[in-house]
Amino acid sequence: MKLIETHIAKVLENPVRFQEYGVGVFKTIPTKSGIKKAIKKKLVFIDGIEATTAKYISGGEKISLFQSEVSSVFKRLELPLEVLFEDDYFAIINKPPGILVSGNKFMTIANGLAQNLEKSTQPDAVRPQPVHRLDKATSGVLLIGKTSAAIRALSTLFLEKKIKKTYIAIAIGVMETAGEIAQTIEGKEAHTTYEVLQKTPSERFGYLNLIRLQPKTGRKHQLRKHLLGIGNPILGDQNYFNEGFVLKGKGLYLHAATLSFVHPLTKVTVCITKALPKKFTTIFQDAFIPCLP
């Protein structure tokens, strides 16, 4: 293994677990999940002893981060990605449908970022990584961090609900013009607002609706579950559907259309939109989705 970073722990009033202390101490691993993965891969040592998540840090410990020799020979993923915005701190890309954002698979957005983005010149530059997630079947705008400071700042904006996300979907059936869905998901409060932009009769589904969705919370599969909950599942959904109303072979008609927020480092308003995929405009030909700051 190759030593890539070292850190001397500062003196702490109260000892804390290393997996908590370690967030941000290494330039190449700015997140808690990254620290846990490095520990699992046996790449972190504390005073020469292999680190564990249970290890407490009190101060003065020498923490060493190594790079696995195996990782340097991994096959490089060739995955061309459309970059919608990029500066020295973060980027916004268009995620294609059918690809995982991250995980243990080789074919993920995370594994394809480095060859699609410019390397940051900032001193805390890290390997580009997604700041949030989109379902595998969902297309659209995805925010990517390029520095430790940007990743932390953007994660805070998400927690404080200061990043406005707009999704576009095609939903089945008769719908109210607009509304708010407040249905718990796995026992947790969840809220989604929606607005019907256009609708058209459908011989098979009765009506199809082009709708704008804004999640107020971030539960897993929230939009898909909420729309099924009010009786208007998303067209093409293979998991959340009404019996007899499944469209196969076209994918999920759910698109992350816009991201809007104040740049946490330059303080400039960022408002990025990605036009609807062709399968949407085949049904709603004149659909146009502006970015709403």
C-alpha cells in the first residue's frame, strides 16, 4: 500500500469515535461514508494500528491514510456524461436513466465522473462525487462536488432545504389541477407539492398528465410512492403501479428538471435546467420547463 496522507489529531475535551472525527481531516475523503469505506478496506491506521469505527480519538494520535495498490489497476469506466454547469467547486451533470448514481457496481455515475470533469485547482480538491441521489430509473440534473468545502457546504444546503429541486413526471389518470401530498413513508413525515401543466386523453390510461413536482422532504422513492398513494402512478413505473396500468419498455417517466440555489462559495444564484427527454415530448410536444429560482 502507498501512504497518501497523514494527520495528527488535535487535543479534544471529550474523546469521539474516529468515524466522526475523521470527517474532513483527509483531503481525499471528505465524507463520513468515505471514512467508513476506507476503514472497511483497511486503508486507515491510527498510531500504526489498523483503525476501526469503534476507535476513540482523544488527541495526539497519528492517523495515516493509504491507497490500495489494487485500486490503481481497476478498469477505467468510459461513460460520456453531459455537463450542464461546472466551476472549480462543483458541477451539475445530466444523469442518464438506467444507471446507478453510486454503489458497488462498476457502471455508476460516480465511477464515470473523473474523466468527464475538469480537476479542481483548489487545495482541498477531491475526486468528484455526487452530493445527492437520483433513482436508477430517473434522468436529469445531478449535483457533483469537487472540493471538500463545497461538498460540506452543499450537503448543508440540502439539509437546510435551501436547494430547490423540480421534477417533471407523466402521471396516469384524472388529477386535481394542483395539490400537496402529505403521506408518511416508512413512518416518517413526507410532503410533495404538484401542479398539472398539461393533460391529454389516452385510450389505454384514460388521461396522461404532465406534472411539476417539488419534494419538501427527501424520503426514498418519495415521488413515486406519493403519486401512487393518490391513485396517479407515474407512467412506466414497474414498482409502484395500479394493476393493469403498467407501461413496459419505455422506462420511468420521471425527470429531475431543475436545480436552483445560491452558490455557497461565490454567493451567485445558480439555476440549471435540463430539457425533457424525447419520450416526454413525444406525448406532450410543446412541453418546456423553465428554471424557477
